[in-house]
Amino acid sequence: MSGNHGSNPAGWTGTAVAMVGFVIGGIALMLTPVNMTLFWVGVVVALAGLPVFLVMTRMGLGDSPH
């Protein structure tokens, strides 16, 4: 395992995007009545964290290969 495991812009950005998606989805479920459209927007945003991470890693913003 690398010495800076998880301490790179790709990892932090991917995690932040996923967290924002979870927050949006959670807020949507707490509304009365439940806003399913906003919930699914949150799901899409949360899932977008993975491609964001992968693209940023390919751009060289992730851990360097060993």
C-alpha cells in the first residue's frame, strides 16, 4: 500500500461527489411528501462519483503506479 493511501485529489473529489449525492437523496427522503425525483437525482450524483474518480485518476491526479 502506498504511503499516501487516499490522499490524492481524485480520491477526495470522487468521495465528495458521492457524499453530495447521498445528502441530496437523504434530504429528498425526509421531505413530506417524499420527493422521488430529487431522490433519483441524488442517486445519479452519488453514482457519478466513480466516473469522476476514474477520469481524474487517468488524468494523473490519483496515486502514481508502482
